[in-house]
Amino acid sequence: MESHCADALLSLTIPRPLLGFRLHVFCPSPRFPSSGPTVTPSLLCSSRRHQDGKLTAGGREKVKIKQKENVWSIDNELASKSAAEDKKGLGRRRKNVKTAKDSRRRRSGDSTVMVSSAMLMEIETVLQTQEPVIKPSWDTFTSSLCGIWKGVGAAFSPFTAELEPIDVGVQNEKLFDCYTLSHIEKTPSQGMVSLIHRKTHWVALNPFGEARKHAHASHRGAGSDKSTIPGNVILSGGDMEFDLPSYESFDLGHCEISEEDTMSMEPGLIFFEDGSYSRGPVNIPVGEQDESKYFLSPTYRFEQCLVKGCHKRLRIVHTIEFNEGGANISITRVAVYEEQWVCPVGISFGDDIPFDLKPISQRRRTQPSELAGSWKVFEVSATPIFGDEDVVEEGGPPLVYLCMQTLKKRSLSGACFGEEEVLDLNDVTVLWLPGGVTGYVDVNKEGTLCIGFSWYSDEGVNLVMERDYGVDGKLKEARLKSEVKRRWSESLLPESPSPESPLL
């Protein structure tokens, strides 16, 4: 009997080529069962007659190969039961897993958005074209920065924007918030420009985590307004606050030092007169990777600061790895600090000034709907001018400062994800953090890497700091933007008086 046999194999993993940067967060990806089709190879043979005497179409029939019986029948029964249970369990897991598309469709209206895709910003009207402005003075910048600052801080996951623990307590409990005390003063140097010395003390607290999660859990539980978690209080608005130790209950001057560094007119530092700044490298490694240094992963710290009202500021620190010559970008950590200026250095009356900043975990998260709409934007940009030779001079390349004023419209064109939803890393760009903070690391279609964050207040003012790198890895631009929301629509504007009507 002649037979012709063929085996069919299907490869389900097909690499997709990417151009320029490839961006992903440094976090183990969740293991979900594959939702794609599975192909089981089978053995098909053609013959003139089947064992049961029935012919198939074309005079050929399918032959089923009988498996060899095992004398250990008990093993066969156990194996078949285990296979059946695994098959049922796999079916249940596949049924319970929601895709990103289903999550967006089934989201409840009161759920909190944690991460989303990038928001689209379109220019509606140019109110003022770009004009040069005077470069900020270093002495003015240092005077805005120096002093004693009291603040709060927290760290967040770059994957889900969830609050992450920053320390472990005495009883091995996780602590999610911290109080900080920073001494920033100007010190003389050997050169023409003075240095800025910063020393920060800190203490960790809050073993409960984010108040929003416990508030939702208590409402889903017994349905009462009281929670069984000790040390918290639910306010009338449905928000929860924990009874955490106050700032004054700690002597932060004798606590652990979390950070001590020196800032100067270093390459990569772009500053503004109000004390805002963007700090990072001038060049990031982009290009072919040296195979002899495969074990090295260049890691950089990008620190950016926004100032509100001269006495409050917000700092965000992105820690980013650049692997494979910049082809893979891994965000390993996102830390946020809000600080309040207390007094100049060397004056002791700072302890008598009340501290009114709540821990970051006790704050509400800004939602995309609050940033959507039309904005009047005043922007100051700083562009480095690189010479023909790839040499970074002392103090960095010269900077050109420009300003412009526009009307822009911000809209969310992609996906939004809340808590406990299946995420696609390709859709995760913006982290919606507590306290009106949004952080993002994005690569646009032109291959420009943008590292930025914004600080929104209920008054309708949004402050933005962004830092761009080109496809060659060089610093391209840094932007400081002040955005004011247009709260009046055209239908609500007062009509212009007619010529007959008297003018008041």
C-alpha cells in the first residue's frame, strides 16, 4: 500500500521590525493564556480503503492510527483526568481574561483612569510668533532655589501608575509616603559660577497605601460609610483620609539623609528664572552597540521641576535605561516630590510655619476630561546649539531662548485604562498620578523622545515641562509652558452691543 504523508507546522511568533526607539516600561509582563488560534499537527494518509470500508471523496480515505495501549491502565486514567481538568481550567481562564478593547467598552463611568495613551495637542491659533528672550541669570535662578523646603514624596509604577512602597517599617510593613526636609544653599567654587548644594532628609510613613483604593473597597464591601481599616476617616464627599502622623511629629533634621548632591552650570541643565529647571544628559547612547559591553545598560536620571507661586514646587524624577544602543528604552522608576519653601537657610523660625501639604497618597487623581479642551498656552523654549565638532564644552552648549503664545486644543484619541484592567504596553504613555500630576515618556512618529510632566490645579492652570531628544541622541529642546483653560464657550460670551444701544 502506497501512502503520502505531510506534516503541517505553524509558527505563531513572528518578530516585527521597529524603526528608531522602542519604548517599554521595566516591569514583568503578565502571563495570560494565548488568545490566538492553536494548530495541532495531525497525520493524514491516503489509501484506497479505510479500515471500516468507507471511502472518502476522491477515492481516498482517512486512516486513524490506533494508539498503543499501556499496560499501566491506572496511569492512563489519571493522565486523561488531568488533561481534562487542565483543558477546563484553560477554558475558564480564557473566558475571564478581558482584552484592552473590552476593558474600554465595559468601563464604568465613575472608574479612575490610571494610564492612557498620549493626548493629541493641536494648534488652533498663533497669538504671538516666536521671539527671542533674554537668557535667565544664574544668580536669579540660585536665589529662587535656595532655602529650606519641606515636602512630601512617593514613587509610582511606570507600568500601571500604582503607588509603590518606598521603604519597610519596623514590623516589616510596606510604607508608601514620605516627608522630606531639604537644605539648599549656594556655595562658592573655584570658577566664576557658584555651586548649589542640596541635602535632603526623609522619613517614610503610611502602611495603608492609596486612600482611593480603600474608599472604593469599603463602598463595595458592607455598603456602610465606615471602614474597618484602623486609622482612617471617610469624609462626606466619599473620599477617605488616613489618620497619619503629622509632619511636626518627626524631627527630620536628625533623620536619614536620602539625597545629597551639587548642581552647577553643568551640561544638560536648562533653567529658568522662577526656579524651574530640566536636568539630564546632553547625549544619550544611540547607535550600534559594542558587543564586548553587552552587560552594560546605561542608566540616566532625568529630574525636572516646576514652580508655582514662587513658594511651591513639584519635582519628578524619571530613571531610564537605554539598552541595545538606545533601541530599547526601559523606565525603571518614577518618583514625585512636592515641596513648600519655608525660610532662608540659617534661620530657625521655619518650625513655626504651618505645613499644609497632604501626603501624595491622600490626593485625588486628575482625569483626562479635565485636561481636554482649549487652552491658552505661553511657552518658553531653550534650544542648544551644537558646533561642528561633537565636543561638549564646560557648561554645555550655548542655549537660545524663545517664547511664543498660542491657542491649543488637547484631546484624547487613544485608550484609557483604569485599575485591574488588562493593559497593552503600546497604549501606555501617560501616567495619571495623584495631586494633578501627569508624567509621560513618549516617542513620536519622527523618532523624537519626549520626557515630560504636567501639574494641574483646580483654578484651571496647567504647568508643563518637557525635554526632547532627537534621533541622533542629542538634546533637542526643553520647554516650559503655562496653560490657562478657556472656560467660556462662544455661546456664553456676551454679545457685542448694537450701534443703537447705549454703551454703559
